[in-house]
Amino acid sequence: AFAAGEVTITIDAAKPGPVINKNVYGQFAEHLGTGIYEGMWVGPNSKQPNTKGWRNDVLGALKELHVPLVRWPGGCFADEYHWREGIGPRAKRPVKVNTMWGGVEENNAVGTHEFFDLVELLGADAYVNGNLGTGSNQEMAEWLEYMTSPSKSTLAEMRRKNGRDKPFKVAYFAVGNEAWGCGGQMTPEHYTNLYKNAAEFLKAPKENMPKFIASGGNDNDTKWTETLSANVKHKMDAISFHYYTIPTGKWDVKGAATGFAEDQWISTMKNTLRMDELIQKNVKILDKNDPSKKVGFYVDEWGTWYDVEKGTNSGFLYQQNSLRDAVVAALNFNIFHNYADRVKMTNIAQMVNVLQAMILTDKDKMLLTPTYHAYRMYVPFQDAASLPVTVANNGQYSVGSVSVPQVSASAARGKDGKVYLALVNTNPKEQAEVEINVSGAQAGVARGQLLTAAAMDAHNTFAQPQAVKPVPFEAKASGGKLQVKLPAKAVVVVAVE
Ligand code: AHR
């Protein structure tokens, strides 16, 4: 056993808690920068190998993540998106200016049918975000009918004419996005009334009824959760919430994705760990207004947001992704698991080439980011039963007056029956000695993967796409307790056997 100073983690494998909905590992793809066009969509006539216009290399990599859900078409873009412009022959679709993101031309090549091709190719659920800002209740209602109706209505027949006989499966439908900001600068009271109006007209066949999501607050603002949950008692399956991790905590100078010093490593850890208290505050309100837990709390945008890479369009939100991002992702997963009974969906922003991406592309090249690897390592947590974990004698990692807990842990019983444990070490300089007790299950050995690197900002480039990747990891038990040497700045996921 380790000497004094070790962290002691106890997993109660005999007391499974709520299931961690696989959609906690959801993704977000907005018409923003090269997130969709170039990054994923090249069109069916491209020389780039593709399926129905979607890049095969990117599809293949995303399939490994078992992407459960994709949110589309925004984000802020959703409140300026008119679905009728994205159906029918592509050559005839209107070309618009993407006034939200970069002022570039949007030729509507990716529309409803193309999006459903993507989710169907991935085997994912569809989360469609409706336009409340510049749209209307009628436009949203008709979109839903177009997508879901099995009838011979004019809209359903139009869908058939456009190549799709059977209805699309719309798992989730949201009414607007960030109504407090880009979605229309509304007050929570005003949006709440508009939500109730809109939801009333959103109809679909019973067997294809989406879950309806109201657009909620962000950061410290709990008024949206309060107002919506107190006043909407009908057709609201969840309230969304957005929180981005910014190293400096300031939107004007956010901090660089790479080349940062330790003060920005720790401030990033500190800021991302705020997710816990922010969820907690909102969940407290929901527990008061919705004690039977009918309404979910969906963190449908989160992730790191840095200054854009030099020389790139500032409206494209393109940023590198380093080991720090993988640690951020894992810390958030561990937080989300703790709220599995309310947080049944999250969507990292965003899937490809935008903000905290899984994949970066450069023309025909593609690389997997450290965040991708974190998602891949956590796949066993999708639809797993959360297990209670206590962390005793945890160290603190400090720089100056800023301090965060050194070790973060989470456990679950996977669908394969195995106990999975995820560990994160926030300290970029010191390893942590961790002793693990598993009550209610055997603990002989823990096997899985470790993600770490020599530098805090280690990252993959097109010249060196394999610089950061997971390696096999094993820890043995002594006296029935696993002894884990958790390297500095690391993410570990193991199956305990
Ligand atoms: O993810 C980028 C943007 O961040 C989204 O469009 C918006 O909802 C949020 O402000």
C-alpha cells in the first residue's frame, strides 16, 4: 500500500444509482466556420471519399465515439435558419449570408435531409433546434410535420418528393436558442410565454413525438430555470443550459489554446469545475418546482472557448485542442455523472473544427484531438449505471491563491456488467497515489487506458497527428485494494476486475 498522503477512493458497487444517459455524450454541429462545410460535408461529387456527401474519414472516427446524438443547425444560427431553404434540389437552394458566423455565404447544401443522412450514418439521435427568433410558430410546426408525418399531407408528400418516404425520427426539438442573447434578447418571462405558445402548436405522431426543450439560462443566471419550471407545466421535457470554460474568465481576451502558462492551466481547471455548482443551483430550483423530476436539465452547449488561432476568421471559432482540453472534458463528464437523474443530455461545442472539437481537418487531412480521445475512453459510461464514489484525503493543487482538488473520480457499472472507474489528475506536476476500495465487487486488477503527455499544451498537428493519444494502463490490487499511481495531468479510465 502507499504511504500516508494517498487519496482513498471508495466505490459502492452494490448500490447502483441512476443510469448515465448516453446522450450525456452528445455532440453539437452548427453552421459555423468549417464545422459542417469542409469539416464534415464535402458533397456527393467531391473527390474526397464520402457517403451521401459526408466525409468517410470523419464518419469513421465519429463512429468510434458511438456518438449518441447530434444537435443541429445551431446555436445562434438556428434562430436565423429557415428550413424551407434547405430542401429540394441543392443547386436551386437560396444562398444567404451567414450573418451570425463570419459573414460567409451559406448555400444551404446541408439541410434537413442531409442532416438526417448524417445522424443515420452515425447511428445517432437527432436533436433539431427550431427557429423562434426570426421564425414563427407556424414555421416550426410545419417543419415538424414535414419531418415526422406518415400521412399524405402536402408537407409529407413534399418530403417524399425530396427523396424520403418514411418519416425522420426527431428525438428532440428545441424552441429557440439563447433567447437571452443571440436568440432575441428576451427576458425569461417573455420567452416563457412564447415557449408556451409555440409548444402548443408543435405536433407529431405519438410514436414519433420528440422531447421538447426550452432554451434556458447560462453561467450564474438561474432565473431562466426558475421562470420556466415555475410556469410551464405542459410539453416541456427539459430546460437547456450553456456554460463555456474560458481560461481568463473574460470574453474579450479569453486566453490561448496552446502556449499558455500554468496560471492559465489552473484557472481553466477552476473555471471548468464551476460546472458543478452551476448545475447544482439549477437542479435545486428544479427539485423545488418539479419534484417528480419530469423536466431534464440539458447542458446543450459546453466546452472550452479560447482566442481563435491567429490568421483564421474570427467568426469561425477555430481553436487548437490540447491535453488540457481532454482533462477539462473528463472533469465535466465526472460532474455530469453525479447529476445523472437530471442531466440526461449534454452537447459539447462543437463536433468538428469549432471550439472544443473532436476532430480538426485541413483539406483532405484529419486529426483526432485529445478531447476525442477522452470521449473514446469514456464510451463505457454511456447508458451505464452510476455508482456512488467517495474521495477521501484528496490533495489540493494550487498556484498562488487559486486551488482545485487534485483528483476527480467517477464510477459506473457498464452495460457489459463491469465496474468502470474514471480518474483525473488536475495537477500538471505531481502524480497522485490513489488507493481504491470497491465494496460489493472483486478488485484484483484494473485495466484500461491512460491519456497524458509531457507538456500541458501537448496537442496533435497535421504533421504529428499522433503526439497525444491514450496508452494501455494497468493497476494491481494489494490486500483487496487497487493501488493506482495516477500520473500528473492525466485522464485514466479502467475496468475493475
Ligand atoms: O457554440 C457557439 C455559440 O455559442 C452558439 O451558437 C451559441 O448558442 C453560443 O453563444
